[in-house]
Amino acid sequence: MAGPSVGKISIDVEVFLEDKPIKCDVYIHVKGYSRALVTHLDIEGFDVYADKKYIPAVVVGKLDEVLIVLSDPITVSSMEVRKIRIKGLKILSAGDRSGAYLRIKEGGVFLGMRRELIKKLEVIARKKKPELFRDRSKSLDKFLR
């Protein structure tokens, strides 16, 4: 689902494709909201094409940013892209690496990550929107009586 919706928390970061800045929206999409089966990053606001729907990737921690290195290129505005840099997102220590995958979607990409990075995304999301993490099962009680 592209654009703002319940459970998608906008984060203030800068995105670079092959070291070229791109104007886009970045969200932490929290599991359980707007059809999200797992917490992940949505990077939206551009058309993207690839030969594969899912692309394995490595996330590399840098100083105050992460670098996503794709195993296969994607195409954005006729530019072949293998590196996506997200400045302002600190979820890995400098030099640390983790596995991930990129999924092509309408209007952007979905970045799925390993559990340890998902937990760090959820910490950021919880600070920005704590109400999304309250026990929602209690809210259903009023409808079941």
C-alpha cells in the first residue's frame, strides 16, 4: 500500500540511489497494520523496475546511516541501482552487516530485514507512535459483549 496509512510511520531520512539524492517518502510499516505481515521499511514516491520481484540484499551499518547493497540491480528513472543509502537511519553499528531483501511494489520498494533489525525499527516506531503498540485485543472486548 503506497502513501500514508494507519501503521505507517514517516521517518525523517535522506535517501540516495548510487549516491544521487532522490525525493521520496520513507515509512516504518508496523506489523499488523494496513496488511503488513511483518514490520518493514517502505521507500515510496518513485517508479521502479527489476527483473525479479524479490532481490536479496545486505544492509551495512555506517555512521548515522545504512547502506543497502542489492545482489541484482533495480532501475529507477532509467538509472541502474545496486546501492541505496539511507542517511539518518541508525539501526546497525558502523561496519556491522545483516541480510535483507528488497521487494518491488507499486510506487516504490519494500525492504524486509532480519529480526534483530526489525526490533530496532520497532523501537524507533514505538517512540514515535506508542499507541500502535498497545494491546489491541483489549479494544475488541467492547464489541464481544
